Amino acid sequence: MPLALLALAVSAFGIGTTEFVMMGLLPNVADDLGTSVPTAGYLVSAYAIGVVVGAPLLTGLGSRVPRKRMLLLLMALFTVGNLASALAPDFGWLVAGRFLAGLPHGAFFGVGAVVAARLVAEGRRARAVATMFLGLTVANIVGVPAATLLGQHLGWRATFLVVAAIGLAAMAALARLVPRIPVEAHQDVRSELRALGHRQVLLGLLTAVFGFAGVFAVYSYLSAMTTEAMGFGESSVTVVLALFGIGMTLGALAAGPLTDRALRPTLYGSLGALAVVLVVFPFTVHVPWAALVMVVLLGGVGFMTTTPLQMLVMNKAKDAPTLASASNHSAFNLANAGGAWLGGVAIAAGWGWTSPAFVGAVLAVAGLAIALTAGYLDRITPTRRLRLGRITPVRRSTTEPLRGGGPAPTNGLAPQARPAFEERAATGPLEDRAATGRPR
């Protein structure tokens, strides 16, 4: 793998650390700034709103900026946001700093995924994107626990200063290792918006919102489940969160090659497995070793959905994939907020600490249903268009060999390699050439 992927992974590590570390620092921030823990929870929401707003906004504004320069600008904004958080004089300024730090999140991963895919051969693109996401998963194993511990001993401001330093290191790595990748001549805001409006892209984003919400319905309350349902002490919370991070890393490592081999089956399998794990999870919480195994599995199958979803929207957006790729991370953060809210509703209704798992299972099944619908529509489109006369069979050349022999073909293709039909310009390119026998 190219060393440029290491620079992208380091950047993802910093982003992942600052995204999730606030959950462990809420009591410290609340005590220091004289507010309640529920009010301090707005800091998590501020970051998520920044991601949702920043992904389409910054991607659109930077549609004509060369990829490497765009990555550097986004990481600079990330660094400034974390520095502003560290120096915030009061709660309001800290909310603003968190919003600022979240703005480049989706745009960075959107551009980064396109860059990662451009760095390798076509058959290894999903693995390259998964390698970048490894930084995000490793952050949950190492970065978040270490940053939480640092904040508890030296103050929460020290945590954001360290994350800002990681941002500077990531900028140096990007400047040194990522090659210059020019923007395609045809890429602009209009082409990006047209690609985002593609039916398969929208269905992919909707799958992310519902399917990944199933993960966050549980993950958002995993700390409370550890002490209230599993019976572990507070000191074990960090270990349980780290186990979830290990599962995420294993899922990312498995998702890359599986997605390269079969994208949709990987997506279907991971969403189906996620639903099963969420249903089983509540029945294992009273058996310590089984509960810990299920935490690892939850992180693994949950994060296996990210790479195929990322590649799906990039593939279907075709020549203008950046905005669709960035919007995928807006979808993930909507899933974060929606899953956490629905899980909280279940707990508040008195259904028990493990009830978010059943809510998550329903969400995962909904995501799977959307994904299956999208796959079905993708398969029938070429056949339907052929019946409607929008795809015209290729006329046989007068020089094409007949059954009894004749002159050799003049177009350089063996007869068996020649497609059965081709698309005419009136309706644009085929989205999926399943009818030609080529793999999806």
C-alpha cells in the first residue's frame, strides 16, 4: 500500500479521537464550566451538526481545489477548531469550537476516500479506503482511552491541545506523502449535485442512516450498560470501549477485501449480521465473557457496513464522487444522532438498559431492506431499459464472421468478448452493465 494512505490514516486517527473523546470528558467539562452533564451533552451534538453542515458545504466550495491542497486546508480547519476548544473561555465558546472542529470531518473523509481510491489499482480500491478508516477505528482503541485519561488527570483542555498537535502532525504527513492529484476537468458543483441526486446514491445514503443508527443505538449507552446491565465496575468501562474499538478495527480489515470481491453481498451480510448480534446481545449481558464477545462482534459487524457503503456511493456517483462520498459521513452522523435518540427513548420508557439493542435491530433490518431494494432496482434497470427500447442492440458488421466462416472481425475484439448491446447517447451511460455479463 502507498505511504500516502498512512498520512490519511493518521489524519483519521486525530478526527476519530476528537469525535468520540467528548463522551468520556462530559463530567469533567461540566464541573469545570459550571453546567450540568446533560447540558454538556450539547457539545457532542455541536460536533455532529458541524459534520452534517460541513460535508456538503465545504465539499461544494472546494470542488475546484486540487485534492492535496483541499486535504491540507481541511486538516488546518480541524486543528484550529480543536485549538479553539482548548482555549474556550466559557461553555458557549466551547460549543462553537466543537462545531468548528466538526465542519471538516465529512469533507475530509469524502475527499480522502476519493484520493485513497486513486492511489491504487481498481481491484484494491476498497482496501485502500478501509486502510484510511483504520485510523478512525484505532482511535477508539488507543486515542479515545488515552485522551480521556489525559483529560481526567491534566484537565480537558490538555486533551484538545494534544489533538491539535495530532492535527499538525497529520498536516505534515499529508504534505510529505500525498502526491498531487489534480481535479478532473469536468468536476464542478453542478456535476457533484447531479451525482448526489442519483437514485442509487440516495438509497445508499438512506441505508447508512438507518443501518448505522442500529450501531449507535447501543454504542451511545454502552458505558451505562457496562455498569448497570453487565455488572462491571466503572473502571471496566474503558476496557469495554476498547474492545468495541478492536471489533471496529477487525471489521474494517475484513471489509476491504470482501468489498473488493463482492460489494453488495458484503453490505447485505454485514447488515444482516448486525441485526442478529443486536437481537442476541441483551440475552448475553449477564454472562461476563459472552457479553464481552458480543461487544467485539457488535463493533466488527457494525463497522463492516462503512466500507461497502462508501464504495457504493462513490461508484454510483461515477465521475463526480466527492460530494456523495462526503455526504455519506453526514448520513453516518445523522445515524449517530438518530440512533442515540431512539435508544434513549427506549430507556426512558422503562424498557431496560438493554432495550436499545432491540431498537437497533429494527433499524438494522430497515437498513437491510433499503439495501436489498436498491440492489433489486439496480439489477432490473438495464433489462427494463432494453424492453423500453432505450438500449439498442449492436448491429453486426458486414465483416463479422458468419457461422460458416468468413473474414476475421476488424474491431480488435474476439467474438465472445463483444457485448450483446450498447447504450446510445440519448439516455446516458448504464449504471450497471449486468446484462453484458460483467460483474457488478
